[in-house]
Amino acid sequence: MAGFVGASLRLARLFHGLSLADLGEKVNVSKQFLSRVESGSERVSPSLEASLASELEVLPEFFRHIDANPISDEQCHFRSHLTTKVALRQVARARGEMLKNLVSVIDQHVELPSYGIEEAEPESVESIERAAERFRSVFGLGVGPLSNVLRIAENAGAVVMKVRGLAPEIDAISFATHRPLIALNDDGRSACRRRFGIAHELGHFALHIGVLTGDRLTETQANRFASALLMPRHSFASECHMAIRGARLNWPGLSALKMRWGVSKAAIVYRGRQLGVLSEDQARAGYIGLKRHGEAIQETEDASMPHEEPEVVADSLALMRESLGIPLTAIARQMRVQPHLLDGLLMNRVESVAAVGNVVNLFSTCASEAERSDI
């Protein structure tokens, strides 16, 4: 077994959003001492190791495990990566590492959907549009509105979870690990904003494997993919004319389009301009109108649009517990953490919902095989 691994201490500390000074105060050592521990230049006494494990809600063996494949910069896709503070990115990445550990345990016991997102080169606007159209074709999504974008991501082989404690600047983060992960900010963002965020992360998976993202170019490319995925150019353009009345915008028409396609009015205006349905002046009037009516962030219809909830992790844990006899305490032990930490990580586990629209929960197709009726 390896000795005390400073990188593991740093991971657990950042997962909880603690600075060196914060943790040092809790365990009665200086931040300088802890810094040397994390760098591997200072030994840790058994009593300090026990105190660290207790404060950070991990098992002592967590500190002795070496991760052979830590998440690299190229595997992290932040919204506005380069403008997000380093400390906030570090905390987000630590949460991603812990999610990766959880999913690794699940993957050992449950056959999750196979990963099926095809890679494409973002050489041009046309190539990005075609990549989104190919995504729809591969998963049989047709050309109309998508009923559940989150479920599409999960059926495509990604694991989606809501995460508490991400900075307000971060809508979502994705990690292009062996089992791709999408972490959603659980701070009350609108359903439309969350759907677009998931589609944006799918764009990174399709377009930017092995590429450091977060600059204007890669963010613009992922946004184009998201727009094309949510609002296919040919079918959406034919309906987008509802947003126009004469030379002006038709606000009731915009609202109707939003409710039908599950995207924000701002995204509709943006896409309409991309497709040439709206003029530059009409698009500008749309943005000004939204801001003037206090809809720059939250739009009027958002309150009536239900949120899509992650299902794969919750259903997997239920399957492991009820069919395989593996409780959460055993999963926590495999992750080398205390049950309380796992409970916090799973703060938003929900019961799976019935399949609706054009996207089916893959777990529902294997319920009879597992002799279960609740997934």
C-alpha cells in the first residue's frame, strides 16, 4: 500500500471548498505545514491522519490511494473556463474527481448505457451543424423539439448529476473521463438554461476531445452545437417566422416557440439571427426588449417549465441496493469515504420518472430483467 499521498489530501480539501488555512485551523496545524504535506515533503502522524480523515469525511485509506488517471486540464470543460477564478475551478474539478470515483464504483456493478457520441472536427459552422444533425440521427431524435435533453445525454452514455456548491459563474462542467460526466450547478437556474448547458457540454464531447477549452472560439463552437442540436436549422427556421410580425418581433410568438422547443427567448432570437430569419435590427430589439422587461436572466415563462432530473445514478443505486444487496454504506467504503460525504454528493437523488416524448429512459427497458418495477 502506498504511503500518505499529499494529492489525495488536496483533493479531499478542495472537495469541501477549504483553504489550507481553513483546514489547518480545524486540525490545529499551520497552513504552511499542510502545504508541505500536500507537496509530499512532510510526514503525517497517525493522530493527524485520523483528524484529517474525520474533518474531511473520508476513510484513512483515502489518503493512501493513488489515482492512476487524474482529471487533466484537457478533460475539463468549464463554461467560460478562462474567466473563472483558479480557486473556483479547483473546487469544481475536485467535485468532478469525487463524482468520477462514485461512477467508477457503479460501473463495476451496473451495465450503464454505452458511450455513443461521435467525434467531429469543428472546422466550420457547417461542420458543427452537421455534427449536431448526426447526433440527432444516431440517437433517433427526429427533427422536432427534444422532450428531455438530460435524458438524451444519459442515454448517450454520459452521467449527469446536480452538484451543490459550484460557483455562480459556473452553469455546468463536463469531464471527458472514461465515463463522461456532466455536473450541473444546483442553484435554481431555469429549465431552459440548464437544457442549453447540457447541450453545450455535449458539444464539447463531440468537438473538443483532447482540446483545452474555455476560450472564445471553443465556447462559441459548443454554443453553435447546442443551438443546432436544440433547434435544427431546417425545421426550426420554418417555425421561427412565428417570432416576427411585419418588421417587428412578435413577443407572443416568441413565447409560444419557447414553450414548444424548450429554449429561452434569448436563444431563439440568437438562433433566428444565425439562420437568417431575423435581421440584425430585430435581434438587437429582442435583446433590448428582454433586458427592459427584466428577462435578461430569468424569463417570464421559466416558472411554468419543469426541470429535467438526472436518473442514471439514482436508478443505478436503487438497482444495486434492491437487486444486488449493495447499500450506500458499501459504496462509500469502496470510494474510501465516509457515508456522510456520499450523502452530500447524492443530495439530489430522485425517483425516476416515466418516459415521455421522444426520449426513453434506458433503465426502464431492463426493469423486467432485473425483476424490478420502480426503474
